[in-house]
Amino acid sequence: MQAFLEYVVKGLVDRPDAVAITPVERQGVTIYELRLHPMDAGKIIGRDGATIQAIRSLLQVGSLRKGLRCSVELVEEAPRPR
């Protein structure tokens, strides 16, 4: 599922080399933490969250076919103090 998610996200962003996906297990559910360049966050979220919701739906359908439970979270890094 991680490869699928990586393929979809890297196809949508301007800086695919900055995309990092980390799987984390929480209560039997695999949460894919998605980190990317701050300028690409809007492309992944989409208007009113439509794009990220579509990505979540695709991931859920694919994971259910394999008998897994998965979700995706967009992790925004806090800016570093200067």
C-alpha cells in the first residue's frame, strides 16, 4: 500500500524528491504519515480537502481488498526557529 500511496502523491506534487511516507501501527491500523515540501501541501489537500479525501478513499478500498486497515495523515513540519 505504501508503494501505491507514494506513486499517487509523487505524481501530484512539484517536488517529488521531498515526499516521505512513514508507516506507523496504531491499534491494528497502519497509519501512513505523509511528509512533503510545505509548498506542495495545498496540492495534496485540494479544494475543501477533496484531494486528500480521495487519496484516503483509494487507500481504504485497496487495503480492504488485501484484508488490511490503513489510513493516511498529512504531517506538517513546524518551521524551524531562526
